[in-house]
Amino acid sequence: MKKYEVIEEILGSALTAPSRGEKGLAFAPVNIALCKYWGKRDAELNLPMTSSLSVALPDRGALTRIAFHDQSFDTVTLNDQLLAADSLFVKRLSEFLDAFRLRADWHLSVHIKMNVPVAAGLASSACSFASLVLAMKDLFSWTLSFRELSILARMGSGSAARSFWNGFVEWHAGLQANGMDSYAEHLAVEWPGLQMGILPINLGEKPLSSRQAMQQTIASCALYESWPKKAAHDLALLKQAIHSQNFHLLGGTAESNALTMHATMLSSWPPICYFSPETLIAMRKIWDLRQQGLSLYFTQDTGPDLKLLFMENDKETVQTHFPELDSIKLFES
Ligand code: PMV
């Protein structure tokens, strides 16, 4: 099992003789990709085909508390509700934990508080897995670098590799078969005034997970061939935009990247479509407003809601056009 080998390489003796604290507690923020992770070169290790780049939503994410318990299975409580043992989320979390306990028998009660909608394309799995890894670090007193934490979280959910920092984060795809060079890194650049707004369109549970949608796209989409080139190009443009604080370059590149990802899904068979009629209405409205001179762009993940990108000085205007928008300052100052 490749996953276990990676865990053993990172944790070494800490895995066989875990030093146990009373409990572990940690928070990890949501991250929204501006250049998307779309497609895996290794499904077990969640190794991506391409590098990606995200920005975090500070203070939005998952707070995870874990403790050992006497039961022979893990329990997961999400926002004060005990989840059914056969729910997809519990199975994924528990399978992830299995890889850490091949040599020691323990089970956890996991309590997650999330202040974003769960599994609605808002990267809730990313912040859950990142906060779980941080809580385990706390519980087992692991001494690990962010690079190692990022590698561990990636094996739970790919995009979780990017959920350890506020601000901009780049996840290097890496080349190695064991993924030791596939980890995320914080970009030490602030962009005061940059904002993201969550436009809630239909925040119910999504019909198809990102994992399934990726697999289906790779298996059947002829356009996917052009994705790695597009992603590499967009990543370079986004880094240029961030370093020169060029908002139009940032917004335009992020929007085009998201639309290209969705184009690969639409051209898969059977087709995958995360747009609802309201998504398209909102997109057209954004394009019209942009034609009229408003600096407003969007990105979209595997759900119908949009995330709008704009600068603080346009916030009032944007909010007038989208009163339901939940605007978030991406940087402190
Ligand atoms: O990490 P996953 O399996 O939830 O996939 C995330 C996929 C996207 O959100 C669509 C893109 C991304 O880079 O976050």
C-alpha cells in the first residue's frame, strides 16, 4: 500500500510508538483554487496531473477536535450532528485514518465544526482533512514541517494540501512516483483590498463528488489533453498577476481557468454539468457588468455557486448588484 509507505517515511517511529496527548484541536481555512487541480496521475496518493494555485478564505473553514475513545470504530460529529457510520464523509475520514494505524490500534471521536456549507463545491473536504491532520499532529505530538503536513493531508483530499495557510498557496504537482515532491507552499505576498464573495446559488449537497467528476472527465473527455498546457500557462499568469498586483490579469485568468475546467466536464460522457440556470444568469450578469466597466470576475468549483473576485473599492457596487453576496476580505490590511 503506497499510502502507508509514504506515511511511514514521514512519521517513522512516531507511527509505531505514538506519544499520546489528551486531545487534538486545530483549525484549517477553506481554500479556493484560482488555477484548479483537475485530474490525478495517481488516485491512491492523490497526485495531480498539474500544479495549482489557491487563495484562502481566512476565518472560514473547519475546526476539528479529536480524542481517543474505547470504541472499535471512529465516530464523526459534524456541526453537532453525529454522522451515520456508512455516510460517505465518515467512510473517507475513517479510511484515511486506517493508513495511520496499521501498526497500532486506536480509534477516534472526531468533532468538526464548519462555518461553510458542506460538500457544496466550497472546498469543505479540503479544510476538514487539513484540520484533521493538524489535530493529529497535536494529539500525537508529531514534529512535522508544513511540507510534510501538506503531503499527509493531500492523501485525504487532494486540495487539502493547500489548506494550511491564509493567502496565496501553490501546490507543486511534483514528478516522483511516491509524491514526496507533491506538496503545497505559501506564497509570501499580501494583496490588501482583494476580496472574494460567495454567491450562494444552490448550496445543497452536490450530485457528483469532485473525485468522481475528475475520473469521469479523464476517462472520456477528448479535450482533457489540452488541460495540462492551459493549467501551466494560467499558473504562470496568476503568479505574474500576484507579484505585480494586476487585478484584471488575476481575475481574467482565474475565470478562464474555471470555465476551461467546466468545459472538460461538459464534453465528458456522460456529461457533467455543475451549472444551474441561476449560475448562468449570474455569469451573464457579471459579463454585462464587466462590459459596463466594473472590475468583477468569478470562479466556480464542483457546485453551482460562484465565487466573485473584486477589489474592496468596488464592494458596494458589487453588493448592490448581488445583495445575497457573502463578501470576505482575503488579506488583513
Ligand atoms: O480535493 P478535491 O478532490 O475535493 O478536488 C477539488 C477540485 C476543485 O475544487 C474543483 C479544484 C481545486 O483545485 O480545488
